Amino acid sequence: MDELTLRRAQRGDPAAFEALITPCESMLWRVCWHYTQHREDARDCAQEAMLKAWRALPDYRGDCSLETWLYRIAASCCLDFLRRKGRWAAESAEQLAEEGGFDPPDPSPQPEDELQRRDERAELQSALAALPDDMRIALTMSAVEGRRYEDIAQVLGVAPGTVKSRISRARVRLSEILSGKREPSPTSSVQHSERRTAK
């Protein structure tokens, strides 16, 4: 990264800011698309992320790479958007199955088996939607995006131990929901347990 261009952009030079952002535009788009799974929503979130980056750039001190800094802003915009909309894009069931052990039966040409697979997929998505936001987000970033605990912790602004706790609890909760052991409901003790884990 050109330090001179960065300094110019931090002083409010639009051309310098564009020079900084352009190499990261495809990354911003991919992040927003992955979270929203919708072209218009991804575009809106990417634009919001660039606007926030423009406003926050004077405070950027180089504690992390510019790309990581921009990723955090884009992810935050998407998460805020999804919370506002009250929905979560959980379409990568196959990858989650590999990570969480929820592997549906082998495909079969029989129509009743196809219906069963659809029911199982819908059940998994329903279970994912029932998870608290913090668990669902951490599990998705790990299982779908393949990010390390340290990366997730940096994006979410929490300790790596907290990320590990959220992912572990998310897997247990999914297993319990899918096995019918209990109804999906928020866990009041999550924050308290995470505080102990993060210490």
C-alpha cells in the first residue's frame, strides 16, 4: 500500500481514496454477496461499506492490513443489514454438513427421497435461523467461509476463545434442535459463559 496515497486519502482526496479502494472492490463485493445472497442487497451493502470506509479512513492507523480493515467494515454493514431485515442467508448446507456432521442421505432418483432431502434441508435452515445471531454468524464464518478463529475474532471484535465458544455452542444447539431434544430458544447463559471462556 502506498503510504503517500493513504495520507492523501485520509486528508480527503477522493482520487487517492479511489486508488486505495479499487484493488479491494472485488473483495468487498464477494463479502457482501456471500452474506446477503442477493445482488441488489450486496450492492447496497458494498456502497455503504465504501461510504463508511471513506468517513472512517482518517482514524485508520495501520494496526491491520487495509484489506482486513475494509473486510471488517463490509462484514459489519452486512450483519447490520441482515439484523434489520430479520433474516440470514444460510444456503451453503453442504459445507455446513461437512463441518457440523449433519450429512443427509445419498441422493436418490425416487421422488419421495427428493422430498425428504428438501425437508431435511429446510429443517437445517430452520435450525440455523433459530440460533442466536452471535452463534449463527460465528458458525457461518467458520464453516462456510473457512475463516480461522483469529480472523473471525478480529472481524467480530471479540476474543478467539469467545469465537470458539460460540461455534461449539452453535454445533451443540443445532444437534439438539435437529434431534428434537428441545425447542429452539435463546440461551440466557451464553454471554456469561463466553466471558469465562474469553478470560
